[in-house]
Amino acid sequence: MTRRLAQLLIGLWLFGISLAMVIRSGLGNASWDVLHQGLANHLPITIGQAVILMSLLVLLVWIPLREIPGVGTLLNAVVVGYSIDVSLGWLSTPRDLWLRWCCCWWGLCSMAWRLVSISERALALDLVMA
């Protein structure tokens, strides 16, 4: 279980970096990050804090459904948001359009790969903890 937890944490952290790369490219956003960026633009919070806030609000909707979030789900809510904030702190926006495209595509491709990897780890961890 320790190995799976470590893999999940690393995967979530790298997923946050992937999202930050797409955001920093300035060429688009992941679907939920449009909402997160809008909240960050209109409230005194960062994009990462908006990710955490919205994740926790979505988890509140689970209460009437009598669903209990697992460890992987809770870690997802916090680690990705924190990772985005840290990554945006050290990633700079590339000046050249071709570098921005590279940043965006690298973020999108690594995001897709991380989604598969994280989903497998989170599901395995939640099943072990249940």
C-alpha cells in the first residue's frame, strides 16, 4: 500500500505540473481549469486554491448520495491544487508562439498519460482501504 500511495502522490503532483504547463502556455485550459481560473481572477485566491475549493464543494454533493470519498479522492482534491500553485510559481510564460505550443502540447500529452496512471492508482488505493 505504501508503494501505491507514493505512486499516487507522485502522479498527482505531476498532473498538477501538467495542468500548470497548459495554463502557463496561454493557449487554452482544461475544462475545469476555466472555472478555476475565473474564480482566481474574481476572488482573492490562487488557481490552486480554486481547484481545492471546487473539489471540496463537489465532495459535499456526495453527502446526500451517501458516498464516502476514499483516500485517493481526498488526496486528489489537495495535492493537485497545491502542485498547480507551486508549478505556476516557477514556470514562466514562453515568449515565442512555437514554445507556447510545445508547452501546451507537452502539458496535454503528459496530462492524458497521468490521468490513466492516477486513475489506476487511486482506484487500487481506495479498494485496498475499503
